[in-house]
Amino acid sequence: MPEATGFDVHAEQLRDRLVSVRRELHATAEIGLQLPNTQRIVLRELEALGLEITTGRALTSVVAVLRGALPGPTVLLRSDMDALPIREATGLEFAATGDAMHACGHDLHMAGLLGAARLLATRRDALRGSIVFMFQPGEEGYAGGRLMLEEGVLDAAGEPPVAAYAVHVDCVTERGSIVTRVGPIMGGVSALRLRVLGSGGHAAAPHLAIDPVPVAAEIVLAVQSFAARRVPATDAAVLSVTRVSSDSAAGNVLAASVDLELNIRTLSRETYAVVRDSLPKMLEGIAVAHGAELESEWIESYPVTVNDPDETQRVIAELEEIVGPDRVHLLPAPSMASEDFAYVLEQVPGSLVFFGVQPHPGADAAMHSDRAVFDDSLLPEHAALLAQLAWRRLNEEE
């Protein structure tokens, strides 16, 4: 394989620029699918690199294609772009001042991928094939990855990618540690919305009404025990009741209806099917037993994120060579959090890798916290890792 020497040295020369753009993105965080300021910054940073750039129609995505001077396959590198609806409480000089915060590190993901684009663009004369840089809004619950697939990101270079990679930072993982695993690495997520329909009445005479509140309480308890008796012990499912509300506006009025929302996380298609098919029926039976009715709506969201075995073994070997085996760790079990890079990995063999950017030992403000702090001094290494993974894969079959 041709050597890609100098990625780390060149990346170190980009340190100030990468940190600066990351902090600019952090201070002006935006939520959802429409991120006009974030898109503007990404486009500005890509402008002088000589890439083929397109922007999204249904969302403010950015796709940039780097074509090497030599023939070869295509590899995709991905970063998400959106923030969370959180008011920041870190006290950082560059903290966001509005109601959005990059509490999941997407600002570092963008800066790292922008750095990788710079590193690889300087080597286009020796580059085999093409690289697609995928900057994706709407990861935090908006399925932006699926929308970008529908808009043709996998055809951006004229042929499907042979591999896709993403690096996700983690602010509670030891600084510099790299963590991944073969197979499922993050859970799939869905929601179940329920409405228990009874009949309103006077709180002094519950026998004259069908009170949906105790029915809802029984449903909550049933949800807590469902996985223990319906899901194999060798698999996993997490079912959480995240919202309960009634339509009663007074303390002496029995509600006519109660709304509930369940967040459901699974690691396999089989368990997903069990929960989807069995849980609503069981809960409906509880409602009917009490003379109430149950309306339910199943909302499918992100699938399980599955690292391709062959690609991930290659990635692990490459990472151990780049940073040393003592810094590369295999995750013993998948995380039950979700990630919409899963949509890409359903169609392209690839791998998601976690990169520890804990600001100091013992820092425990987790991602999605209003106090989450990320060490951006590792951005040069982040950029070099992405660049090296793409370079290796494109030159693998030479």
C-alpha cells in the first residue's frame, strides 16, 4: 500500500484553524434539518479545495467529492452537523448563548472532517479513486442520514462507495482512546405513542366513570416487565416510559384520556419485531380489561448501527498501526444509544469509531448534558485518522 506519510504532521499544522472553526461552529449551534449558518461555515472552509460540492434540497446538507488523479474505488467519510435543544451551562468563552448546544460533539465532527478534506486534497495527485465527504444535518432525531440517502449521496461520485467511515467523539472516554466493535455497536430506536380512553367524571364518584389514570399506571408497570419475559436474555431491549399526561385540568375532575409515550431501543431485527408486534396488543388487553380503549401509534426511527465485520477488522488493524494497540479498545457490548449513520451502514459496509476527548481525568459531564465539555486539542489527530482510513481503503487493492 502506498504510504500516506505526513498526515499527522500536516494535520498538526492545521491545529489553529481546526480549533477556530470548531469553536465558531460551537458558538452558533443550530438544531434540526435547516442549519443555514452551519452550512455557510462548512462551505466557506471547503471553498478553496477544488472539490465538487452540492447542497441538499430538503435539508442544508453539504456533499463534497474529491477525485484522485488515479483510478480507484470510492470511500465515504461522514460528519453530522446539528446541535441539541439545550441551553449551555459550561461557562466556556465560546459557549453558545441561545437555546441550542453542541452537546454531542458534532462541532468537532465537522472540524475533523474539514481537516481530513484538507489533508486529502493536498494529495490528490497520488490519490486513487474518489472520496465523498458527507456533512449531514438532522442526526438528533430528524433522520437526516435517511434524507441524504434519498437525495443521492451514495451516487455523488458516480459509483457507490465500497466503504463508509465515521468518527464520533465521546467526552467521558479517556483522552486519546479509540473504541469500536464488530457487529452491532449502537441500538435501534423507535417510539410507541398511546392514548388511554376512559370517560370523565367527578373525583368523588369514580364508580360512575372509567378512570384512565389507573389503567395508564398498570400499563406503565407492564412496560417495565415486558422485556424480562418476552426478550431472550442473550439479546437486549430497553423500554422507557418518557411521557405521561392527562386531559384533566382540575384536581377534582377525573380525566377522560391519558397520553403516554414509550422510547424503545433494540439490538436486533428479531427483538424489534417482537416488541413491535406484541407490546401494543398486550397493552390493549390491559385497557380492555378495565373497560377502557387504547389507541396506539408505532413510530419507527433509527435502525441498529452495525459495523461491518470485514471493514471493522481492517479499521482496527489500521488504527493499531497508527496510534498503537494500547490505545485501541474493543467495546464489550453495544451502546443502547442510537445513531443515524446506521442508515448508511445498512447500504455500505463500513465502521463507526468512538474517539475519547475527555477534557481531564474524572470529567463526568456526559454527552447531551448542558455541562458537556470536549477537548478540541485532539482535532489534528481526529482529522488525520479519518484521512488515513480513507487513504488506506482506496489503496488497499493496488
